[in-house]
Amino acid sequence: MGDTFHGVITMSSTISMSRRATAFRTAAGTFFALFETTYESNVSPKVPRESCVAFGTAQQVNAWILGAMAACAGGMLRRPGGRFTPLGYLSGWQQELAAPRELPDCAIDLEVSDRFYATIPSPDEWNQKDYPAMAIAILAEHGYTDAATAIATGGKVTLRLHADAAVLAAIYGRTPDGALIAPWRIIRPDYYSCRHLELAVASVGVDHEPALPLLHSTGLSSPHDGSPIYAMQDLDGSVRLHEEWSVVNTFMYNGAVKLECAKEGAGIAAAKALIAAMKREHPPLPDDALLTFDLARINRDYVMEFREHMGALATELDSDGNKVTMSAGAIRQLGAEAKRICAGMRRCATVCLPADEGSVGAFNGRRLDLFAHAA
């Protein structure tokens, strides 16, 4: 199968033309800034622009790369000639980080504003994010009480990129929940062209097997590319159906990024292990596992088609006929056309595991474990 994951591109994709890693060393450690030249596929004229996409420690920029790898898996981040594989995208950044360019010092003016390029944007009511409050809290936590007070009272504060890198990384660097504020707001692509081996990201070993999503095959295939559809537990505890690209996308965002933020190198190791594991066979869902399809928001013509092809193998769960349940064993017995229709409703399905799980080590408390240590 390789490490290519196919998704359906229904909106604009970001096209990545080139990538540059930069770094500088301070008493607080080495900090990195990643620059990427991109344009949007549905915007004309297509004018590539270089901007700072990640800033912070090695852990923080690696966590950002893992999030971008998720976009590669779904097809929303591509190269001019076609798709990136997640590993190919990672490899490109690792080559850059092996000998980053030097990023010189500069002044950083912090000020709350509703301008597009504001270094601290005004509160975003739509996304319910109070950027000034978050920035002020971080400044205070790092001992910048005067700066926090000045920002809170509508003033402007000038910091230095090198001397104040740690607090800037806390505000503009990647966290488990994403960057608080995008780093392009404070860092411009003004770096030296000479590369420096001494600024390279150090290789970090992981002393345990990475924790990976536990996957079970369903006997269904993607209606788009024929790749397998798996059952995997989501963060809310429900077990749902995912295509290959969705498995990678979900794990990168919800698993690998958090692992990397917790321990340097752990997320990168887990990402590589997952992609290798995707090439192996996965155990099937038990025959008596139940898949419930909630069709309440589906066009009635598609609902009727679904019910017609599922036939006596499906059982209604409500009086309106909107919820239909089938066993995993029954799904495996369906014909090709019925399986195609069933796979088309994959996003409507949740999985309920059998009550007797004694012989099935993959189950825990009637749910699939989101993570299981690799064999």
C-alpha cells in the first residue's frame, strides 16, 4: 500500500512550494522558526507567499509538522505536482532541520489591534478566543508583569526575538491544542541563506514502543479509492468508521501532536510507527459487534436505498426508521453493491461491542482503546 493516503478534495488545497527551517541559540536553549512558501489552489492569480508557519522549541515545531502531516493525509496540503505523502512531508522538514539557516535577532512589538497583521489580535467572538487575555496571562506567568499590565491597558510592548524567545514561544508556539496566535504575525522571512549544522535538531530516541490507535477491519472499502475502512475509537469514546486517510488525520491531530508536546520525539516516532502499521493486516471486528447507522439527516431516497440493500440483515431501532443496526458479521456477508452503499454511510455509523469480550484482547470496557502499545 505504501504510505500514500487518499482523501476527497472538495474545497481549496494549500499548495506548498518550498520549506525553510531557521534557528538561533540563546541561554534558554535553541529555538526554531519554520517558513513555508504556499498558495491556495482556488485563488487566481496564484501568487506564492513565504510566511512563518511554526516557531518555538524543537518539540513545538515538530508538533506543528505532525499537524501539517494530518493535512497531507487528507489532501488539503499538497505539492505543485500532486500529493504529499505524510512521511515525504516529514522527511523534507527533517532535512531542513538537520542544517537550519540562521535567524537574526529583531524587535517584536506586541500590541492588541483589530488590524489583519496585528501581533495580538482583538478577541475573536466567532471562535470564542480571547487572544489578548491569553497573551497577558502567559506574559504574567513568565514574569513579564510590566508588559502584561501595559498590554492590558492598551499599550505597546517591545520585546527581542532572541532575548525573549521563551515567552514568545509560549504565545506563538504550538501547544497540544494548537498555537495560541500564529507566528507569522511576529516573524518575517528575513533569514540568512547559510546553513548551520551546529543548530540542527538533536536526534532523540524513544525508549518504548509508541502507543498507536487500535484498528479493526470492517470488511468495507472506501467508495472513493477502495482502501480499507477501519473501526477506531474517537476522543469522545465512541467507536466510529474511518478511511485510511482519516485514521492518519485523526491520529496526527489528536494523538501524535499531544505525544510530541509531552515528550520530544515521541510524536514523531508514533507517526512513523502508525504509517508502518497501516501496511499490516488488522483483526476483524467480532461478528456480533453491532454497527448502528443514524440516517436522520440523510436524504430519504438514500435511506430507502440503504434499507432495500441491507434487507433482513438490518434491524430498525426507532419508529421513524432513521436508525438501523447490523452486525459486523452480517456486513461481511453483503454483496459488492450493498457493501458500497453501506460504506457510503460510514460517517453515520457507530460501533457497539459485544457484551462478552473475554476472548477479545482488543476490547476494553465495551470500547476500543484509542491507543494500544504496538506489538
